[in-house]
Amino acid sequence: MAARLYKADPSQFFLHLHNLRMNVYRCARLVLIIYDLSCLSLVLLLTLDEVLHGEHRFFAKI
């Protein structure tokens, strides 16, 4: 299909490649945002656990 599209109109072929690349970038950025949010939520849960249980083991080690 790519060869047929390139033969028909090369500008459309490169436009499709550009759109594909932009979709890959958007997907990768979304994955990184989800990863960052999951790390942040884990840190918040660990901090909340220490605060609720009154244990400050992390701060005692510093």
C-alpha cells in the first residue's frame, strides 16, 4: 500500500509518514505522563502511610 500511495502522490505519502511519526510521539508522551503520575502516586502513598502510622524511619536515617 505504501508503494502504491507513493506512486500516486509522493506528497501524500510523506504527509502520512509525518502523521504516523506524530502519533508515535503522542503515544510515547502519554506513556511517560502515566508513568510519572504512577510514580508520584506511589510516593504520596508511601508518605501518607508513614504519616498515618507515625513512623518516620526514612527521616531517621538521614
